[in-house]
Amino acid sequence: MHLIIDGYGSDPKIMQDEQFIHNLLDSYPAKIGMTKIAGPTVFRYVGTSPKDWGISGIVFIAESHISLHTFVERCYINIDVFSCKDFDADQVVKDITDRFRLTTFTSRLVNREWTLDELKGSKQLPLLHIV
């Protein structure tokens, strides 16, 4: 499963709060039944344009990763929850929209499960290793 959330919030202070983002990435995997394999990495990024600065963070989980990028001046955020294990995507969307006080957002759920027969019949195989 790959859940993608893009949204605009109402509180730029949340979007730039590195400790809040660190704590979220540190605790959230367990909340959705995932196994954190390394502590989160969170850092501030300043781009060439004043509107491009924000906070990026990632936490690696045994099932894949959770990452996010904020753009503080626009109060905009991108979040990916990527997992080979199912999770309650509707609950994650609710949690994220609540925690970041998103006023407008979109979410997309991509099912990445392919059977071996589907992959063998494909003209172009995805970039993954099949064992």
C-alpha cells in the first residue's frame, strides 16, 4: 500500500516544528501496526526561493517508510506512508489531517500488490526484484 497525502494547513507553526514532526514520525509507526527499524531523521531545508523552505522527515519501518515534506510559507505538506503490510488508510488520513490541521487535502491510495503471474505477463516489469 502507498498512501499519498497532499494538503494545506491553517497553522504554519506546526509545519515548521521539527520536534513535533520528529515525535510524530517516532511514535506513529507503532500506532498503525508497523515496526520502526531506525529513529526518524528530520531536518530543515532552505531552497533558493524564500517560499521553498520547510521541514523534511523520514522514518524507516520494516515494512518500508513514512516520509513528509513541509513548505512552511505555503502551509503545504506532502506525506507518504508506504508499506508492504496493510494499514487503515482512512484512519491515517484522519490522523494526519487532524495533527497538521489541514483545511484542504487530497489523498490517494495505490495498491502495489502484483501477482507473479501478472508480472510475468507484463511487457515492462516494474523496477523490483522478484525472488
